[in-house]
Amino acid sequence: MTHRAWCLPTGIFMSTPDRGAEPAEHEEGEEFARPRSRLPDNLRRDQPLVPVDTVAGRALVVVIAILTFLAALSAGGALMAARASEQWRGAVANEMTIQVRPDPRRNIEADLARAVELARAVPSVAEVRAMPRDESDRLLEPWLGAGLDLIELPVPRLIVLRLNASVANDLVAFSQTLRREVPSATLDDHRLWVRRLSTMANTIIVAGVGVVMLVLVAAALAVAFATRGAMAGSRDSVEVLHLVGADDEFIAREFQNRFITLGLRGGGAGGFAAVIVIALLGWLASAWSATPEADQLQAMFGAFEIGWSGYGVVILVAAIVAAIAGLVSRVTVRHYLRAMS
Amino acid sequence: MVRFENVGLRYGMGPEVLKDINFSIAPRSFQYLTGPSGAGKTTLIRLILMALKPTRGLVHLFGQDVSRLEATTLTDFRRKMGVVFQDFRLLDHLTVYENVALPLRVLGKEEAGYRAEVVELLRWVGLGERMHAVPSVLSGGEKQRAAIARALISRPQLLLADEPTGNVDPGLGRRLLRLFMELQTLGTAVVIATHDLALMELYDAPRLVLADGHLHVDA
């Protein structure tokens, strides 16, 4: 340990009546080459120079926690919509349907067989399945009810085509051939539905990202106001720090550390709450998985889970909130100190 | 070390509170800054500390005109000065040890490097058993000594003490004065702001006397 010795008379305060005056350990004028007693191990409490655990600090932690919770939920929701959209697109894009409409001038069964034959000749088509009549009728049951005799109704027949993973360009030619050979048949590649679902999913994603951005801006503003309040409340401390030799960089760093701590506390609490809520909703969704409502929800939103990457995004949002808290407080303090000087 | 030439100060559009101040402080010197309450002693100390900017005149610190100083140089100059405030200005949420170590901490020094030195100084000023206490539980005399220890810990070239005996009994006041005299012999220039005539009679030193905003040197 290197320290300069105090070559001063130690007896000056010996007879002071104040508490804490301790017996002289040295003779007057003796140089303190080394302290005689062992130094306490817990001298420093690592107390920040700017007080952290204030009422305003605790309030800011709660505000940051709520904002992080909302931002994390929004990010999780956007991620879930993105995953569901991906699942829809994957499922729908690999499937096509040939619809053969009844025509009194034509034999629908012959048209159906011809369309199946044409479809099987296309390399991009991996599987062709003509839907039986009773199965086609069952598709109408949700709208028309069960137990009806649909024999008199001109119900179209459907052929489901499962496509290869790598779709070639032969589908356009197939569509034209089908229209020419079987005029009552149309090829539906579900593009309209994919486009609509994608638009809806993208809207949800953009809204989610927008909410996250707004929440981050709100968090930044809350921290900026809290920093200004803390600076105003610590004006005396700041002046003392200046006068004992602290530069603006040091003071800004102290405030930044304080607000990063608050941001981490709030962001951690909010992010943790969001993870719990998402996990709880996932658990509830799996518990209700046998019900029709859950099936519909799952069809709409996919599986109610965000995966490890989703939890990573939630943690990232919390970390970004903490980083914003530190950065905004630093900028605010520098601006405030410039104004002070 | 410090030189004021025709320095004046006014707050806003008000009258000048300090007028045509001329004086200098030599290295290793000892002087009193005196005058009645409200004469501007604290204001003059704040001018030396560069916590206030004069409205006119020239202030030279450590051989440089302070009006042309960069912010970093300003900080360097402040690190050469120790100050004992009239109201101590200890940070209430820090312990006595942490308050005294503050000038070293702001320099970015490692705590292990200055721990022994701070403890030693605290023992020397009689606060060895109070180093864990926060200022709110200290007596006036203990706060005074903690403030003095904080001013001394970085071995300043210039010590400015604003009414350092204003809150202590005469006996402790005499001991404090003796301490400042010892510091001067160790090479620190000392300025004691006081209106305590009895204290000034204990040790004869030049007096910077402030009255009606003007300053004259009573050698």
C-alpha cells in the first residue's frame, strides 16, 4: 500500500470533548509511517454519490417497470403475429385448390377426373386428392346446417393439390391448360388469402413495433424529467462535487450509473412480469387446447408461445429501457451542467 | 498563487457587492479574511474557487487568467484547492469516511490506494471511531473536523476555510487554528475567513479586511 504519511501533531484533537476523540496513538510530530491498527474491511459501502433510494427513484422504477411490461407485451404480441403469419403462409402457400363448378351441359365427374389427370402430370404438384362429394357437402354444414339433402344444389367439387417445396414455373401453364381442357374448373392458388393474412399480420407487427417505440420514448421522457428533478434536488451535492474537483464527466457518469441502476431494476421487474404473463397465457392456452375456442385462437394466432427468441426479445426490451435510462440521464445531466456553468 | 486586480461583482442588475478588489495570496502564506457579517467574505472565497464569475476585473490563479480557462483546467485548479465551507457541505448520504475520501474518489483513484491515508487522517483529526457515521449524527465540532479533513486529504496548495471556528467552542477553535498553522508550515497557503477577533489575536498574520464591498490589506 502506498500512502503519504501525515507529518502533523496528532495531539491537536486529543482533548476535544467531542465524541470520537480517541487516545493519542502517536507522539506529537511523529510521522505516520503506517497505521498501527488493522484497517476496517468495510470502510466503503459503495454508496453512490448521487442518492438512489429516494421516493422519486422508487416511483421512477415503478414507471419504468410498467412501461417495460407494456413494451415487452407489445413486442411479444408482434413476435407472435409474425410467427403465426409465417405458419399461415407456409401452410397456405404449399397448397392449391381446383374448383370444378357444376355445369348442366357437362359431366362433372368426367371433368373432375380430367382435372385430376392434368394435375398429376404437373411436376410441381406432389399430391392430388379429389375431395369426395360427401366431404364437399360437409364443408357447407357450418353455413347451411346438418341433415340437409344437398343433392339438388349445384355444389362445386374440389381437388386439393399439395405442392412440392420448390415450386416451379409450370403452374401458370397448368392453369392455362386446365382452363382450356376443363372450362368449368378454376385453379385457386390462395394468393388473395395469403395477401390478406399477410397484410393483417404486418399491421399487427407494425402496431406492436410502434407501441414499443412509443413506450421507449415515454420511458426516455420519464427518465429525462426524473433526472432534471434529481439534479435540482442534488444541486448542493453537485456544487460540492464540483468544488472538490469533480468534472462534468464524473458527475454525469454518477447520474448515469444511478439511472442505469433504476432502469435495470424497473426494466427487470417489467420484463420479468411480461415473461410470467406470456408463459401463463401459453399455459392457459395449452390447458384449453381441446376446446373449439382454443382451436380457433390457435388457427388465428398460431401456438400461444413466443419461444426462446421471444423471451430473448423481452429481455432485450428491458435492457434497451435500462440503456435508454442511462443515456438520457447522461445527456440531460451534461445539458443541465452546461446551463449551470 | 492568487491575484485579484480591480475585481468587481454584482448579482444581476443590482449594486456591486464587491468593488475594486485588489490583493494577492503568496504560496505558503497565512492570512485572515475578515470583515463584518455580510461583508462578502464567502462571496470572495467563491470567486477564488471559481464558483462565481466576476463582473469585471482580472482574477489570476496559479499564474493564469481564469477568464480564459478551459473547463478541464478549471477542474485541475480546483483540485489544487481545499475548501472548508461555513456550513460544512458534507454529503448527508455518505459516511464520514466517504465524505473525506471524496476528493480522491472524484480523481478516479482506487479505494484500496487511499484507504489507509483517509483512515489515518480521520484518526488524526479525532474521528477514528466515527468514520462509519453519517453527518446527521455528528456534533458540530465533528462535522467541522470532517469538513477540514476533506479539505486536506488531497494535500491542496491553497486552503480556504470559511468561518472554520464559527460552530465550535473556543478551545476547539484554538486547536483548529493550530492545525491551520501547521498546514502552512507544511507548504499550504491558508486563508481563514473569520470575524472572530479573539481568534485572530492568537496568531498574528496579514488580514484582508472587507468592508462596504471594498478590501484593504492590514499587514
